[in-house]
Amino acid sequence: MSVRLPHRLLPALLLASVGGVLAAQEAKSIAFPQRDILSPFRDPAEVYAPPDKLFLLLRRMRAIAEDPTSKKDFDKEGREVVDNQSWLATRDEVDKLGLDAGYLAAIMRMSKNADDRRTAFYAGFFCKQPDYVVNLISHIPGEPVRKTREESFPRAIAYLAAHLKKRFGDLSEDEKKLALQAMPQPGSPAAKAAGITRLPLDTDHLLDLRLIPFFQLLDLDEPLDQAQGLWFLKEVFRIRGDLAVVWLEPVLPRIRQLLGSADLAVRAEAIGVLKVIGPTDLREATVDEEPRALQAWADLAIRGLFPPIRNLNNAIVQLHPSPERDAILEAGLKALEGASLGEATFGKTKDGMAYRGFRVLHVPEELKVLAIPEGAAITAVNGVTVSDSASLLRTLREQFKLLKHPRSLLVEYVHAEVTHACEFRIM
């Protein structure tokens, strides 16, 4: 795989302009600083003696696949297939001998023999269990030899395209029974150790990929490593957009930095990642755009997946730095200072508990995302009781002074005579 565009150093440096220079000088944003055995790059130093017959067959398969005249494709399982009788016969022999994913992982991580590691990466895609293969894929970023990584990236994407979308509901009834039998029962010590809290639903994905090692490629200084890491992430998010929702937000500052890279390939791949997560009507962006324009375009791409104001089930509202957040704070303070939001109130809940608070009679348009409905009686903020607009305003200001960033405000209220609470996280 190659993601490098024709290298034009002088034009790229000119295009970087002042914004690009500043981006290069600012501190590198690193989302996942803790490194482990999967992080780029390992320094394997152990002596391993892989099975002679098995690795002889695997090297034969690899050599045929590397022949420029060989016709290659991927089967429905995402595994590489070579239209060559010798390759097909050799693979049959490999299947009969069997592949031990655990042993292949040990060679990938620890063998000082670069060719053995390269063979192990090639072999990994032919393991029978998809979850084993996906685990081995997460070893790619840690491989110190670039050629081996470059060979593995496209094979990994082809395999993931065939497997990452599969859900529990796609299994046959017999397959579901086998999966449930192999799974520890929720509540048992084994289930707790594995983080299992419930039985699987039909909508649950069968596989997930550990993406941290691929994000850490973006922290390296070599543009080719950055571009290839971005390319891989773009292709993964194209397959499973939900993985971007789960993983990507802490890495966005680094991707923004790479939008200002002097290397055109890095810019192109950073644009590609943001294009994949952006709204369908997002305009096309190009590598030669002025950095400020690219950053404005990035804002539009990011907001579709990560809006600045996020209401999570009316129980948690996150307010990220943005004009929208500024407008909410301004509108809220203005309404409270003018006492136009509501009035002091008292009453009893359905279970007979008396309360006093501030009833919200009118919710300005800017505040409707805050999940406090009209008619709600706010009774406390972070445990401090409130009874009218003045006490609510005073409490909010005091809490802002006391709390460190990010601030968290737990608002308790009564609505329809039932008690509720909503946490506002000001990021």
C-alpha cells in the first residue's frame, strides 16, 4: 500500500504558510501517551524457532503472492487468494497443519528475526477464528520494519471489511447457542473479570478492534507513518462509523494539527478521515487550501459526529467550548438576572415529600437543549438548595468559582411531581 503523493517539497512548504508553521511549532497533541507492547515501534530481541515445515509452506505462499505476475484477490472472508495452483495446494497443507494465533503473536512481538515476523503477519490472516485475526491486526503498528507494516495494512482492511460489521443477530441459532455456552454467565467472577454485564443482543457487534496503536502512529515524526496511520483509520471508520464515535474525539486535536502538515500526503489523509465522519453534504476540501479555511472546514466535519452541545438521555448534558455554549451561558445568566425564567414555588412530590424551589415557566430557545422542561421546579445545584431566581443565580456563580475545569453542575428538580436530576458537564 502507498498513500504518499508525488513529493513536491517547495510547493508544500509554501502552502504551509504562517498557520502551518505555527501548527508545526505548537506542542504535539497526544491523546494516548501510555505505551505498551502494541505501540509503535517494538524492539524485538528474542530468539524463536518457528515450526520448520509450517513456515516453509508459509514462505512459499508469500513468495508466490509477491510475484508481480500473480493474480490476487480477496475471498468473502477477506483473506487474500492467489490464482495459482501451487499457492492453493500449499494453503491446503497449511490448513491441515493448523495455525496457532498465540504463537504467531509471540513471534510478531518478540522474535528478532524480521523475516519470521513478516511471515507471521502474512500467516495471521489465515487463522480460523476471526477474533484471533482481529487481535493480530492490532499488532501491526508496533512492527518496526516498514515494509512488513505496508504489506499488512491493506490485507487488514480487506479482512476487517468482511468481519467488523457482523452482529450477534447474524449468527444462526446453533451458532448463537455455541457462543452463549462459551460465554461466562453475567454476574459470575469470570464474567466480571471479562467486563461482561449482560447477555448479547442481536444488535451487538461480534468484533471490535483496538485502535490505540493506530492512533499512536499519528504521534510519530515521520510523515509517511502519520499518513499511513490516517489512511488506516479512515478505512476503518468507513467500515464502522460507531468506532469513530467511541474512539476518535481525543485524537481530533492531533488530526487538526496534521491538517497543517507541510507534507501533502498527510494533509490528504487527515482530510480523508474528517470527510468520512462528516455530514453527507460536507463540501470537498483540498490540500492546497489556506490553513485557516481548512480548520473552518474541519469544524463543520467534526460537528456532525461530535456536536458541541450533547444531551445524553436527558441525564447528562455536555457543553464543549463553542459559540453555542457561550450563547447558552449568556442567555441563562441574562434570563436569571432579569427574573424572566420563572418564579419561586413549593409543593409535594407524588410520594409526599415537600419541596421548595424555582419553577421554570419559560425556556428561551437557546436553553432548550439543556433538558430542563418548562414547569420543572429546580430545588438544588450541587447539593445547595435554591428557592428563587436570585438564589439560583447566586449558587451558579459560587459553584463556578469553586469548581475546577471541567466543571460539573448537578441540577435536581421536580417535574410532574416526580424528582429528577441532570448533570451539566462544562468541558
